[in-house]
Amino acid sequence: MGLVSCLQDQQKRFESDCHILQRDIRSGSVDGESAKKDALRLLGDAQVCWAKMLKYLDELTMSDFGIGESPQELREQCSELKGVLARAEHESLSVSDLAGLLFLHNQVLQEQLKQERIRRRQLERDFEKMGGEDFGRLVEPFLTKGMFAKHAKR
């Protein structure tokens, strides 16, 4: 049930109660105490309805509520937002695909690093083995005048 429908129902019930109370008082079919109780109940109902109506009026007149926009403007905004959402979803998929590719590339690089570490350890072992045999023989070619100058430039 919408706001307008709710307010209309409350107004009809209030008007009906007022009509019945006035009819009973005019016809004299109700005593003074009973009419007083009915009038107080009706007045209480009216106060509750008035408070609700003021609350609804405040909500409807809020400046940031956007009621002043026409249905066409709201449809256009909705269409624009759907476009933004579609682009965001597309970008999200692209980023997700890229993340998957980067993950695979990272795994390949990790495997290469693992292989390079194994190779380095093997070269270190080979160098230590050769150095233990005759280190002077290994470095002798580098101690010649031309070779030393060549490697010192590095």
C-alpha cells in the first residue's frame, strides 16, 4: 500500500468516525459521558494521523530526496548507471583475466628461479672442487698482463 493510499484510508476512517459521532450526538441516542469518550478517542486518532502526516510531509519535502525529478530523468539516470555498471563489470573481468595471467607468469618465474638456484649451487660445488685441486692453475690465465688489464676494466 502506498503513502497516498494509506493517508486516504486514514482520512476516510476519521471522517466516518466523525460523522457517526456527530449523528449520535444530534440524535440524542448517546449520553454525554459516552460521547465524551468517543470524542476523546477520535481526537487521539486525529493527533496520531496528524503526526504521521507531518512525518510524511517532512520526508517528501527533503531537498536531497530527489522527488522533483521526472520519471524520464530517473530513467535516464538509471540507464547511465547501468552503463557504468556494465563498464565496471567488463573492467573487473579484464582485471581478473590479467591477474590470472600474472599468476601463471609468476609461477613460471618461480620455477626459473628455482632452476637458477640449483644451477648456481652446482657451479659453486664445481668451483670448490676445482679450487681444491689446484687453485693457482685456475687463476694463472687471468694473471697475465693482458688478461688482468682486460678483466680489471669490468
